[in-house]
Amino acid sequence: MNRSACLIFNPVAGQGNPEADLAEIRAILEPELDLDIYQTTEEVGADQLAREAVERGVEAIIASGGDGTLSAAAVAVIGTDIPLGVISRGTANAFATALGIPDTIESACQTILQGVTHNVDVAYCNDLPMILLTAVGFEAETVERADREAKKRFGILAYILAGVQELRELESFDVEIETPDKIIKTTAAAVTVANAAPATSVLAQGPAGIVYDDGLLDLTIVAPNSKAGAIAATYHLFQTASAKSAAERDDIGYLRANQFKITTDPPQKVAIDGEVVGTTPVEIKCLPSALKVFVPSVPEVEPVEKLDGLPNLVIELKEPTEE
């Protein structure tokens, strides 16, 4: 008897032909899975469809769409032990890329059929679920500029164009970052806390790779002193991320911890998984191994930390608290 699975399909995701995409998915999966298919609408999103599938007791949930669809479905299965299959058809496909899941329909379907799962971390930012990352400052402003219509017309180029526009108005801010064992004070233009992030999320790429299954979150601080410095820092992060090495510039810092409290002066916009949700302050906490996902393989990355060179840097060690 075939395994039961619920396919949640977003027909307006990406720039392809949704009818052809769905037909291809069905042709590959239906011979092996007892597949129930539900399509998202403006009224019914992937989160509701996934919650209903959990309540029905399906053996797997498969989401097909952009990062918003995939994240919404993922949130619904946090802590349920029901594996999530990912078939990306969006603009950025950051969720799949971060986990090493292929971005073609055929290969993504084969990853699901192979049945290899891995438990990955999730996080909560001000009690809102975070699958990928939280951006404070520059990247959050860029996300707000890259509207849905631009993404549909220009794809990933929409984010690049928005970033170039945002550089014209680049402003630094004072930031205080509190971890369980220290308080870091510096000046920055962007602070990004990542649970999982592809190399294309360059402002998250201070360390040598984002580790999504270690019970820790990866924080990157970008602190350029000019627009030219911002361009240079961003390009450096792109290069080091592509080479899977840690950033080395003085105006880039990074560290790992299981939780962060971030306060800024003045308040900065905050984006969670590509959606602007408000302003600082924020508290972000990791929930280890809370999501089971079909993946082809799991990379190994050595943890690193670098804060030296950041402007106006102050580090205060905290007294250990008794349990």
C-alpha cells in the first residue's frame, strides 16, 4: 500500500506554467504515493491546508510553490514528526537551496520518493515562526522595495534592483546584540540572523556556511562606513559564500548562539522569511530539530566567530545564571 501524502500546490507561484508543473508532479509522484491534491487560493493559504492535513493524519506533506508557500506549510508541521517534501517553483527558492534540495521538479520529486529525511532547526522571532532568516536594517528595507509585481516580472533581479535603490539611502544605526553569555554593542547597516539561508542571501553569509541542524542561529553584522564600502562588503560576502569560506573584512562580524535579543537606535524594519513584520527590538530563539524534511544530503560545517574590526565595538561578558 502506498504512503499517503498531501500535495499543497500554489498555482500562482513563479513564472512557469502551473498546469504543466502540476501534471509533471502528478506523473512522478502518483505511481508511488496516495496523493491528495489541494491548491492554495487567496482565501485559503498553505498554512491552513497543511494544518488540515496534519489533523487528517497524513504520512507526509508536500508543498509546491515559492518560499512563502513552503514556509507556511513548514510552520504547520513544526513538532509533528510529519515529513515535509519541498518542490520549489518560486522566484528565489531560498528554502530549497538552503537545504540542498534540487530546484527542478523532477529531481525534487525524486528526493521525496527516496524517503531520506533530516531534522532541521526552526526559530521564533518575537513569537513569529522563522524558517529561514530575520533581517534587520538594509535587507529588510530591500525586501519591502521588491514588491510582488516586480518579482513576477523580473524574478531574482527584482531583489538586486531593490538593493541598488536602497544603497542610495544607506544609513547606519547603533545596535545592541544580547546572547546568553555576552552583550555586543556596535554600529551596523544590516544585522541578519539565519536559521537556514542559501548563498544568495549574501548578508547572512558571514560564517563559513549556515548550519541548520546544530541548535544554534547564525548572526552576521555588516557595518560599512560608506556606500562604496557597502558594495565592497556585499561583494566580499558573495565571494566567500560561493567559496564556502568565512568573511575576513573588518566591517563584517559574525557569531552563533541559540538566542539573540537585538535592540537598535533608531528602530529598524524587521523582515522574517522575506516579509516585513515590524520594527526592532526583536528576540529570536532557536527550536532545535523541530522540522522533519526530505533532503538529499546534509553538509558538515565547522562553526566560527569573528567580531574584531567592527566600528565602536564593545563586548560585555555576562555572569552565568544558575539553572
